[in-house]
Amino acid sequence: MSNLLSNVRYALRQFRLSPIFTVAAVLTLALGIGGTTAIFTLIHAVMLRSLPVADPGRLYRVGSGDDCCVEGGPQDKWGMFSYSLFERLKKEAPEFEEVAAFQAGRWRVGARREGVESLARPLRSEYVTGNYFSTLGVGAFGGRVFTPDDDKPSAPPVAVLSHRVWQTIYASDPSVVGSTFAIEGHPFTVIGVAPAGFFGETLQSDPPDIWLPLQQEPMVNGDNTLLHQSISAWLRMIGRLRPGASTDGMAPRLTGALRQWMQSDSGYPSNWMADVVRMLPKQTVDVVPAGAGVAVMKEEYGRSLRILLAVCTLVLLIACANVANLLLARGVARRGQTAVRIAVGATPRQIITQALTESILLAVGGGIIGLAVSWAAARLLLVLAFHSSHFLPISTAPSLVVLAFAFGLALVTGIIFGVAPAWLATQTDPSEALRGSGRGTSDRSSFARKALLVVQATLSVVLVAGATMLGRSLNKLEHQDFGYQVQGRVEVDL
């Protein structure tokens, strides 16, 4: 421990003696580490983080596809269902403790708190079954959540508000729970507020503001109701596995039930049936883990995030090569100092340890600044990707996992760019260095620096080529012919 502290103090003295080198190296590493950490932050939030629910490992989604529509019809890989099909498949899944259905997508409803607000405000609603919250393992922040008794046609209309809406729109007013809201002109009693940090089962921009029982959908939507239209695929399914149960064998059983339903109970028009029978062998239902929720954003942005992570890794490698070159040049300048240390008895191990200590300290400094860079970069990426969204439930603040990643990345980075300078430092001949010669060491250092330049150039060419191709693709998209005049046109969300 004393040797380590001595090495750290010595390294800090050397950094103070060469502030320009220190600042250049730390900032170079901060950009590389910060960019890579920013992408990892988004990957962790979008692809790896579990839902804030009880025991998320027991949650499974029935169906994994999302290519369908309200009009219904065969989907091949099913992931959206009508209410009648949900009821049928639920009976074929005894391995689940509970199975819930929830609306795929969000509908805007006009909502007004009676006696307080004179005008209705648009809220994003989600229709769910009465056991939705209990299936997920989510309680209420205030009041209570739905029970199966709330999801009956004869039940009084009730609703659950999101914590964000309760906090931002209604100023955390506790009297909201129990008050009456006019939703599309129909009175609903708000019975509870969802917990903070719960934004529904699907990670996506603009999550639900309010949850409504599925059986109240016909009352709200009137003639446009979908609940009892057997061919309208507008619901997703999620189940909580019983303790000790397994999903093995569930998919074939559910697929069989699906195909039987399509032939006998689907309500498809008679002129569809020939095509339905022909496409029947392709119709399947999967059972997939849903601890992280419905992976809409993962499927949509996962590939792009992985590509960005690869690009940032290349940038980090270029930064490592750049700093290694700086260290090699610095090592040549300090050749006499190293020779004195060897002459007074320093072992090669001590020389390497000291050089690696300096490298790792530089990397740690770059990592600390890189955390600030990663926070800003992640926020910028989210703003650019979701510029039209009102709210995005993704935090760019570094979590413990992100902090561990950044620390580990800084440590590995310090070792990567510090190995070559550390090894070359041990090759110094004390007598030649003290006489001002040391041609052999200088030649080796020159060769290593040239090799690092080749690595930098190669990686840079790869990045420039990729950026050029991306630029050309974006240019083609920008000038794509849509078949109508797009200038002066706007899209309105009603």
C-alpha cells in the first residue's frame, strides 16, 4: 500500500510539472470515455433495466410480434390480440399466476376535474384489465389501484392517475384521490395515484397519463369501441409465472389454441377464410421474458444503439492511441530521469508499475470528466431522437451500473494505452541515457509511435468512411420523393 501511495504522489508531481500534457491527455480520454459511457447509459436504460415492479423475473409476455393493426387478420408472429382471443389464450396458460391485458398504444382523452377545472385537458390513456397492477406487482402511491371488481361492465367508472401527472398538473394535491373527473363527458372517480417511477409496462416516449378499466372502453369510445370486436387486435398480454413453474411447452399449446380460434371463433368474414386456412401454419404465439417490459423501444433503437456503441469504442481506441503516443514522447524526454532511477536500484517491475500508475490516474481523471460528458451527450441524443415528445421516461443520470461501467472502462483504458510506454521505459540503458545517447530505446520508441499512428489512421479511415455513408443515406432520405408536395405541410396530432 505504501508503494502504491508513493507511486501516486510521484505521478501527481509529474503531472504538475507538465500541465499542458496532463490537460491534453485527460480531455482526450474524457471525450472517448464520455461518448462510450453515454451510449452505455442509453443501452442500460433501453435494453437492460428491469421494470420497477415486484420480482420482474417472473413476468412473461404472451406474443412477441407487433406487426398488426386494429383491423385484425393473420399476423404470423402474434403479439396483439382481440379481447375474445385474450380470454381464450388466458385459459390455456395455467402456468401463470395472473394474466393481464393492456392496450397497445395510447389514446388521447379529454379529462376535466369537476368543480375545479372548466376546460378539459388532453391526457394519454391506457385501457387495462382489473388485474393489471397486481400482475405487474405494482401498488399505489396514494389511494388504491384497480381490482378485478373494477373491471366489470356494471362497475362504477374509476381511474388511476400517473404520479407524474398528479405531481406536475395537479401539484401533488392529495384531494385528487376520490375526486370526480369528466372523461370524454363521462364521470370517473380517481381511486389512486401510481407510484413514482412507474410509467407503465412499455418503455416509450409520452407514457400513459391515466389508466382506465378495459370494460369502460365501450362507454368512452361509443360507436368506435373495439372491446367486443373479435377481429380487432389491439391488446397485448403479460403474465406472472407461478413460483416453480416453467414456460416450457406453453408456446406450442398457445399456438394450437390460436389456430383453432382462427378457424372457428375469430369472426373473420367468410371471404377471408380461404386465406386464413392457407396462412394457418405460419401463425404462432411465443412466450418471452418481460422483466424489462414490452421491448418496443429496444426493438426500434437497439440496433442503432449497438452501432453507436461500436463507433464510440473506435473513437475511444483512437483516443487511447493518441494518449499512448503522448506518453511515448514524454518517456523519451524523461529518459535521463528513468536512467537515474534504474541506476540507483529501481527494478523493471517498479518502473512498469510507476508508468501504469500514471496511465491509470490519467484515465481516472478522464473518466471523472467523462461522466459529465456522458450525461450531456446522452441528454443531447435523447433530445435529437425524441424532439417532438413531451416526456421521455429515461434518466441520463449515472446509475450505480453506469458508474461501475465508467470506472471499469477508465481502468481498462489506462492499462491499454499505458502498456507500451511502460514496457519501453524498462528498456532504457542507464549508461547510454546518462551520456545523452540511448539510440536503441529511441528507435524502439519511434517504431512504437509509428505503429500507433498507423492504428489511429486505420481506425479514423473506418470512421470517416462510415460517416460518409451515413451522410449519403441521410441526404437520400431528406430528398426522398413521397409523391406529394411536403413543403409547407405540417402534421397535427389530434
